[in-house]
Amino acid sequence: MKAWGIFLLLLCLQAITYAVIGESQTCPAENVGKCDDSDWEGEFFPGINKIKYEGPSSKNPLSFKWYNAEEEILGKKMKDWFRFSVAFWHTFRGTGADPFGAPTKYWPWEDGTNSLKMAKRRMRANFEFINKLGVDWWCFHDRDIAPDGETLEEANANLDEVVALAKELQMQSKKKVLWGTAQLFMHPRYMHGAATSSELGVYAYAAAQVKKALEVTHYLEGENYVFWGGREGYQSLLNTDMERELNHLARFFEAAVAYKKKIGFNGTLLIEPKPQEPTKHQYDWDAATTANFLRKYGLIGEFKLNIECNHATLSGHSCHHELETARINGLLGNIDANTGDPQVGWDTDQFLVDIQEATMIMLSVIRNGGIAPGGFNFDAKLRRESTDVEDLFIAHIIGMDTMARGLRNAATLIEDGTLAELVRKRYQSFDTEIGAQIEAGKADFDFLEKKAKEWGEPKVASAKQELAEMILQSAL
């Protein structure tokens, strides 16, 4: 998600590249002469069949080794534990560009424009992709699926036209929207934020954009709607009225809740925490900060959290920590399954391939009883150097297989019970009459002082940290 000026520059560079590399890169051989048609003829991914489960011994890169959608784990089908979703913005709008380099990916169906015709072509590619991948859900930003306009009315009309096609394709394929959202961070009008902008006109424009995005998500029968406040924060407190901005943000969320109810949208509203980037400090820094904000403004029952693993690490936490914080506060709603590079300090949005991290994530999900109506959205992109169409499939396959291994490992740990017993024993001193009094709030300081004098110096048991890690490793 780059600044608008860089974005425009990259679009220009991309258009120049299209002109230089010629038609062969923008139209497959079987469609020569047809690239100007409104509808793409033939497959977007020729030669790639529906991805199937072939088991751990398979050497086929276009197959699942661990993810077996219909297999039951702890009484629930694997596909129902995950509810996997493809992120439209990374999969179909990602170009491989970064702050230091021009785009590297030129998918065969692209024509170098951001026209309505091109938007519809991408939408068709999206549905062929999720059908072949065997995923039932997809997610979108409004401005990713349809071009912006010179006016709000034009932008809305563009969105309506593309969404009509999406609705038709959903009905044909029986696929669904996991969540929709409004892109309130790229356009220059949002340089000071959207709901926290110092400009009243920007606040109103953002409200109108979210209103439309909520309507569209509702029309597509989406099950959730996400707020990612990429610029809802500050660069310096010297010129910022933090209290006023937070109050404005709360009023914005209140209006969103009211409009959701007005149109009969029954989906869950989600807030996605992130500490910084692009702002120095964003108001939804982490799960705990966001939970505190919701409580302060009386919104705790209206929202849940969309936890992104890479954002968790940027805030100084593990993904497991953020999931547990959300879970114990009754706020775990959705997971953006990605990760970052420990040697790179920004949000790299890589596919999660760490089996141990996936296992810890699934321990939280199982304890939560699942995350429906949320799911696992692959808010992840190909590396800049991965430029083949089949890489889109391979990346999602390894992400799905990694999470499937995590689920299997977590189920093993739970069924074995050794780790749970270790934790139980660590707190067993509270499984007593006096411990129960403390946990019920019935033990005051006078009482506890009396007991401390009676018992003398307490004995402190080992936490068995290495044993806990040994038990975890034995399940990997």
C-alpha cells in the first residue's frame, strides 16, 4: 500500500513496460487479436487444473500435501476450521513494485489500464482462481475491484458495475465474500487520515465511501466488514489534537454501526490493529489498545478484531499473543494469515510458512471454538522475484498446507493433554478453597496478610518452560 504519487509513477512505468514488451506478454497465443474484447475468452490459468489433496508424499507442487478440506479434525471439517479466503488486492492487483523498484509482474490478461473493462476481466480471473484453488471465500477493497472516478458519483457507478458481475459470478460458482472494506488511505485526500482527518470535508467523503462499501458488501452477502485505519494516527503530536481525533473516530464508528443496522446488514464489523506504517503511530496499535478504545466509547459489543500476524510482530507481539488477547476479550473475529521477515522492519505481507507459528495460532482458534463467521484471509503477496502465474497457486497452497499442519499439530497437543496438564499443575495452588476465594473477589488484604504470616516464606515451583517447549516440538 504505497503513497499515491509513487502509485501513479508505478502505473506510468507499467504502461511504458507494456508498450515495450509487446502484445505477447498481455495476450496468450490462443487469444491473439482478442485482447481488446470486453470479455476474456478461454481460461486465465490454462494448464492448471483444480488443486487436489495428494498427501504428504506427493512431489506435485500444484497439490495439497496437508490440507484435506473434507477431513474431520476435532469434530469439524478442516475447511470449516479455516474458511480460507483470497485477498483480491494482493493476488490480482499486486505488481511486485516496492519503494525502490518498478513492477515485475505482468499477468497475461492485463492490458496496462485500470479501466472498467480491465476490472471485469480481473474479477473473472479471481473466480477462476478461487474455483481451481478450492477456496470458498474472497475479500476486497472497493478501489481494488473497481476504478476510482472524478466524482464520488462516478466512483460509485464504477463499483456498481463491477459488483453486478461479481454477484453473477458468485451465484454461478457458489462462492462468497468473507469481508469487504473501503480503501481510505491511498488517495491524497486521506493524507491526514480519514475519520481522524483535520478536514471536515475529508471526514464526510470517507463516511460516504464507507456507506457505499457497506452497501456493496451487504449486496454481495458478505459476512464481515473490515476497518483498516492505515492513516488513522499521527506523525507528530506537536500539531495533533489526539483526544479530538479519537473522539471523531468513535463517532465515525458509531455512524457505521447505525448504518449497518439501517440497511439490515447482519455481518460482523471488524477493526484491524496495526501499530505504524504508514503513520508514525496508529490509534489501533494492537489488540489491547483497540479493545480499550472500544470499551471507552461503548462499542465493545459492536465490533470484533481482524488480527493480522505481520501487524502483531510490528507491534512487538507474537501473532499468538494478539489472538489470545482478542480471544479472552471476546473479540477474535478474523485472521489475516501472513507473516513478516524478521530481518526487514516493514510490513512485508509474506505467506505464513512457519509450522510452529501456525500450530500456536491454531491452539487459539480451537480454544475459541473456531472463528466463523470470520475466516483465514491470505493478506499475503508473492515475492517481487516470483513472476510466474503458477506462483499464485503455489504460494496459496503452501499457506494452506502450513495452516493445515498447524491444525493437525494443535489437535495432537489437545488430544494428548500433556501440555494442558503442565499448565494446570502450574496454577494448582489456586485450585484450593482460598484460591477460589481470591478468584471470586472475596479475599481482602487483611485476610491475605493473615495467611501470609501463617504460611511463612512461600515455595515457588518451576515453570517447566523447557518441558513445555519439548512437548510443543514433539507435536511438530
